[in-house]
Amino acid sequence: MRTRIAPAGLMFLAITSIGWGFNWPVTKFLLSELPPLTLRGVTGVVGALLLAALAMIRGHSLKVPSNIWPRLVIASVLNVAGWMVLMGLALLWLPASEAALIAYTMPVWASIIAWPVLGEQPTWLRTIGLAMAFAGLAAIMGGNGIAASEAKLPGIIMALVGAFGFALGTVFSKKYPIYLPPITAAAWQIGIGCLPVSIAGLALETTHLEQVTPFGWVLLFYSTVVQFCIAYVSWFAALSRLPASVAAIGTMAVPVIGVVASALALHEPLGAGQIAALIFTLAAVALATRG
């Protein structure tokens, strides 16, 4: 039977894709001023505290039922901690555009896992949409000329492992829902996922805040408020309203936004391949969300 696609879910998915897409070049730039674990962990903890404050202002309880804690911690590790660490480190070896497109092999893993675990058998439209999405990624690869060289291999492996982990977390969250308001759920997951990352960063890395430029502080605000507070809340809200495979395929817009934004902001390659990728990916999202 065809699953009904909730319009609100698509709206939240669009907000997520835009917020995360622009964050790729933002993070790449910030890594020139701050070390990776400190950058990803501390901004996440601050974002979680802001979300907790917002939840309390809105009258939402931050209390977590005892039976929810195990799934909350597992989801935090897969959806936040693993993704933050692995993608942050991958950017040390890869351009933002290449890291983004490798990271968003995530939908194929999510679709594969969701079939046996959730019984979300792919429809023809979603299958075609997935194929078109990867045609878009192939176009980006052709435009950027990715070479899996020895120098880039650590970044490629980290991005792929992070993508699989996030896909597993996506399906896990659908199989074992976290029955909390979206803002509360996001605050806890981001906080639990980023706290150990920030502790490791502060313990192992050397941070020179005096070297952060005024523009860097503006981007830190974006990374904290938009990426963590707005985009993550929107992602959890979308995931609660959409099939896992649709939500995952819908995020295929993220690497295209990331590639275009990286080309404009960081002067990374942008040519016919990237334009073709935009067309393929938007078509893929349209097909997947109708299926």
C-alpha cells in the first residue's frame, strides 16, 4: 500500500537540507581556524543548551522516561557523535564538496536497511528516484574528478563509515521511536552525542580563540544555531512524519547545496557536472517524495 507523504514532513526536510548543505563549506572554513573535535563538539554542546532552554521556555519537560534512555543514547551515538567526529575529520583530507557527496551515499544504506528492518519495500518511483540521485552524485564526481588516492583514502573511509552510521541511526529511530517533543529530543541527542566529543577535543587539541576572525565567529553562530538548533530539530520532526527511506533520499539535496555553496564560497570546482547533479537530484527528491 502506498504510504501517504505528510506535507509538513517535506517542509521540515527542506529546512534540514538547506541548513546542512550550507554547513559543509562553513565547517571547511572553520577548520582553518579551530581544531575538528573542539569545533564539532563545543558548538554541539552550546546548541544543545540553547535547545534545552527553548524547550523549557515553551513549557516542554526535559524529563526522559527510563525506558527511553537506551534508545536515546544509541540514537545519539549514531546520529550525532559518529557523524560529527567522522565528517569533521574527513574534511581534513577532502574538499567540502567531495566530503558532502561521499557522505550522502547515506540514503542507499538507509533504503537497504529499512527494507528488512522496517518492511519499507521500495516503490518504483522511489527506486527510480534513488537511481537518479546517484546519477547526480556521479555527475558531481565527474565534475570534480574524485581520485581515491592514498592521500584522500582516510577521509573517504571516514565519510563512508559516518554515512552508514547515520543511515543505521535513521532506521533505528524509526524502529524504536523516541517519544519526546522534537526540541527536547534534539537537545538530548545533540548534547549526549557532542559532550564526549567536546571533552576529547578540549583534552587532546590546542585551541587558539584569539586566532578566530570576526567572520569565523559569524560562521560559528551559523554552525551552532542553524546546523544544530534549526536543522537537527527539523530533521527529527521530518523523520517522525516520513518513511525512513523517503527522509533519507530527500536529504540528497544536501550535497548539491554543499557543492554549489563550496564553489561560491571556497572556489571549489563548479561546472557542467555540478549543474547536471542539481537537475538529477531535484528530480530524484521529487520522485521519492511522490512515491
